[in-house]
Amino acid sequence: MFSFKPLWKLLIDKGLNKAELTRRLGISPSTMNRMSHDQYVAMEILDKICTELNCTPNDIIEHIPE
């Protein structure tokens, strides 16, 4: 399973919230909702996040063995 917990911590560190990130990325609220529930999102979304926040995938997701 993958978790977006590192992304939420990164947003706090950068002084952003989910609504602001949604707006900046131009993604739908349903996509943000899927991430909030650690559900699948396209690699394109991860790319947009990494580009916007100037980070790597390791900074926004973590693998949690089941």
C-alpha cells in the first residue's frame, strides 16, 4: 500500500493546504480526495506535484507493507 502522508507533512512545511495545491495543479477535488484516502492516482498527478513542489516521489509518497 502507498500512503500520501509525506505529502501532507510537506504541505505543512511549505505553508500550503490541500485546496491551494488543488488550485495550483489544476486537478479535480475528486483527485485530491483519492489522495486523501491513499487511493490510486495517475503518475501524471505525481509528476505535477513533484514539479510544483520541487521534490521527488520519495518526498510525497511512502510504501507501507501490508
